[in-house]
Amino acid sequence: MVEDESGQSSRLSPDERLESLDRRLGKAQQEEARKAAKVQGDPNMRAGQQVLSHLVGAPLGGGLLGWVLDRWLHTAPWLLLVLMFGGFAVGIMNVLRISKTPGGRGPGEGR
């Protein structure tokens, strides 16, 4: 007797084989839905990580750019200070923008 990949005999009627296939497909879809639910993270955690990255990254980027321009133009430390505080202001503006978005929605998610 020949068996298919599910371990069932090939002597089953076509209706029984289709019902078996439907059951196996249903189980597989439920497993995939469970896995997909686990993959999605907490939207509040994501927003918190964005806020932290903007508050750290913007002043750091501005300071680095200011330092490079100060070295090149021999204006130390003025461009460093101006661009670092400018980066801090941009970071605050980004945090305010993030705080105005509804919970659970963010860049890259469906609207």
C-alpha cells in the first residue's frame, strides 16, 4: 500500500483526501497566524526606541558635523556648538512629531 506525505493511505476516496487536506491546511494557517502575532512587537516599545534614537542621534550627528566643519574652517568650537544645539532642537521636534502619532501607528505601517 502506498502512503502520501501525511502518512495516509492512497486508497482513501477523493472526498476524504480533500477533507484531510483542508484540516492540514487549517492547522498550518493557524500556526502561521500564531507565529505572525508573536513577531509583531509592542508599538509603545517601538515609539520609545525611536524617541531615544532621535534624542541621542540628532545632537551626536550635529556635533560630529560641527566638529568636522570646525576643523576644516578653523572656527573651533563655534560650529560644533551651533550644530549640536541645532541637532538637539531637531531631535525635540522629532519627538514631538512621534508623540502626536496615534498609538500603534508609525512609519512603515499601514495607515
